[in-house]
Amino acid sequence: MAKKAAIAFSFFVLFSGIILSSALAAGSIKIGLLLPLTGSNAPFGQIQIKSARMAAEEINTGGGVKDKKIELIIADTQGNPDGGRAAIQQLIQQDKVLVIGGGLSSSATWATSAIAQQNKIPFVVTSAAADKITEQGWEYVFRLNQPLGEHLGALASFLSTVATDIKTVAIVHANSLRSSAAARRFFRSRGALGLEPVIRERFETSTDDFLPLLTRVKAKNPDLIYAVADDANSAALLVRQAKALKLNPKLLVGEGNGFAQPGFARQAGKASNHMVRTAFWTPLVPHRGSGAFDERFLDRYKTPPGHYGAEAYAGIYVIADALKRARVLTSATVRDALASTNMVTVLGPVQFMAYNKKSRQNKLPTYLVQWINGELEIIWPQRMATKNAVYPALTHIDGQ
């Protein structure tokens, strides 16, 4: 009986593969995308949809994959676990996708990764950063972007190599879940960074007066100010009022979506000059197609794609590359093809590897960028720098 059951199962697997191959031959190759279309992360989800569609259009115009067009099927995770679970079940059970990309919110992506693994559907995570996503030994879950534990890598290297005289830090952050979490992560890293926190202040996003807070910070005379803001309005107002108060840290670091949004520098004006932030990608990175992708996106949508766009765009190319190399189009063969990926994208080289606790994780550097005379320049790592760092960066000097 056991032997007959095994034979029957083998025929079932073979028959299923034939059905899948026939379905693919008859139409397009379905790629699912898990992205937040609603909720607080929806604006970034929209950037990723536009970027993924650009990549798909280019691939299809170039002949597609195995003489078939790729078809993107997008499901809304709402940026939370429950929404993510419903979205991936739709992609697997209803839409019958072969492979999945996307993944922006870490909480939603954590939930969907487990389901992808259970159903043996390859999932290429492009943006979610929680370390644990690639620390489970899951065979079907791959990650393209930098994990959270490596986000401070460029700043740490800069402090230990260039800004060796920085010893004290003031931490200023929005009183939100995301910014508070970022501030806690930085605070926990203070020992490794060689920093002594002298003050920690939080603010409401709705505030229009940072002067009392900044006056308390100025009294502590920190070497470095580490600020985290959720929106460009708060970020710009904070640095303008710091300038007005003549705060003069050796380095002002702005983190969070507020300092990364396109409108920040315009609203902050000269007050943004010489401040720095961590970046996961810029169009200045010396990788094939980076600048051209940025220009095409900007021309079409009148706003830059940022790192979220670059991650989604690269993710589609990585999936398409694996589909082309897969011997036949089944979930197992696509998984195997992803595991052997070795290519260069707009984000940089892509190879899914195992290191430390992680597996199937692509290893990319983070960058330190600085506003210099109205332009955002890469200042670290030094081998990729487009300009030398302005250091110390006294925020009250410029424009006075």
C-alpha cells in the first residue's frame, strides 16, 4: 500500500507540474506583489507599484520570459499582519501566482513569509527590514534589501574612521511608534558606536515650536544630534529652528521618512546644508542603470523613486532572471534558481547567501549621504563617495 501511495503521489506531482506548465504556456506568468495600498505606508506602496510596473513593461517589451509576458498581480497587505495574511492567501489560492515579490511593512511581511514557506511559494522580499525574516532557515523566503541590524553600518564606520572626536549624542524623535522604535534602536547601539547619550527628547508631529526642546538640547552641548521624524514638515521645521538657535553640533543626523522625503530639502532650505542621513540607495550609486532608472521614473511621475522604488524595480528583475534560468516553471525550480542568483541590479550586486544567523539574504552596504550646497552627495563608504564629507558640519554657519 505504501509503495502504491508513493507512486500515486509521484504521478500527482508530475500531473500538477504538467497542468501548471500548460497553464503557463497558455497565458502569462503570474507574479504576485504584496504591498500596502491602504494605511500609513500606502504612499510608499504606490511608489513600489509604479516602479515594479516599469520593470515589468521593460521586460515584456524585451521579449518577456520564455516567450511569455509577466503579469503583476497586486494584493493589499494594509501594512499589518491580518491584512498581509488575507492578501497572500488571495495570491496563492485565488490568483495561483508562481512567485511573490514586495513586502514593505515588517509586521505584515513576517506574517506572509511564514505562509509563503508553508505553501512552498518563493517570496522575494524587497523592503521589509526586520532581521528575523531571514533568520528562520526558510527555504522559500529571500530578501533583497538591507536588514535592520545593518542599517547603522555606514554611520558606525564614519564615526570610527572620520568623526573620531564625537563622544556625546542628543536623541530627538517624534512621539510615534515608528520613530520611537528607531530612537530605541539607536540608543541600544550607543555602546557599539562609542557614544554617551546626554539627553533624549521626543516631540509631537503636530508641534510648530521646537525651540523649548532645542534649547534644552543646546544646554547639553552634544557632539552629535540624532533626529528622527515621520514627515518632511516636522523634519524641516526642526532643522530650521535649530539653525535659528545657532545649535552647533559637529554632526546633525536626520533619520526616518521625514528626512528622506523629496520635500524635505526644499522646505528646510539652507538649514539642511551639511546635515547627513543614512541611505539605502541613491541614483548616485555606481551600479548599472541606477541613474537612468531615476531619470525615467522622475520624468514619468514627477517625483523621485527613492530607495523604495529602486528596491521594487530591482526585485522584478531578480524574479525575471530566476524565471528565465529555471529549467521548468514550478515553485521548486524557481526557488532553486533564486538561490543561485548572481547579477547586478540598480541596487547593486545580488547574491542570496548565508551569514551570521541569516540565510537567503542579499548583502548590500548602507550609505551616508550629506546635503552639500543643495545637492545630496554620498560621503560614505569612501570608495563610493561622490564628494568628501564636510566635517565638522556646524549647522549655524551656512547662510549667516
